[in-house]
Amino acid sequence: MQLPATREVACPRCDERTSVRVPREDAELNVRHSVAAFGEYTTVTCSNGHRYWVYFC
């Protein structure tokens, strides 16, 4: 069994680092302040309560 890949991303507001699961090891990550109408993404809330979106390319 293969474990899901994880990467660390920085909150765009406070730079707090958070680990997120990624769909594949070679995925490029794009951090956004707001959600877009399309694309594969996950919603993240840092320990300071800031919500942001990480898109997988």
C-alpha cells in the first residue's frame, strides 16, 4: 500500500507552514487567497485561522 504524498505550504497571510495531501508526488502547488471556478484543489486553514486554497497542477 502506498501512502498519500504530503507537502508543506505557507499561508499567504502569515507564512504559517501547513502540511497538505497532494494527489501525486510530482504535482505543482499553487496557493490562492480565493477559490476558483475550476481545477483540482484542497481548502486549508492554518493554525492562525486563515483559510486559503491550494491548487494542484
